Amino acid sequence: MKCSFCKKEIEKGKGKMFVKTDGKIFYFCSNKCDKNMLKLKRKPAKIRWAAKKKKVSKK
Ligand SMILES: [Zn+2]
């Protein structure tokens, strides 16, 4: 499954699941994603660490 916020793959047994009262299910890879999605209601596209995969610079 994938993180509902940053779209990162979540390993089995890791991350957490959240079921909203309307039946929607969210998966989060970390508390950071959980907080951003549910409390701050941020859009992933507006957050650098969540949208950084678009342009990856090689080191
Ligand atoms: Zn995430």
C-alpha cells in the first residue's frame, strides 16, 4: 500500500491506517504525513518533502 499523503510505498506492518467517519481509508508512512494530512490539511503538492520526487538531482 501507499502513503495517502506522500505516495511513498509503505512496508507491511509499518505505517498506520486511518479510517475517516465517511468510510475513507488513509494510510500513512509516518506521523509526519498523518499530521499534515489530517490536522494541517495540507496539499502534498505544496510541500517540498512530499513533492520532491519530481525533480531529483543526482549527487
Ligand atoms: Zn508519507
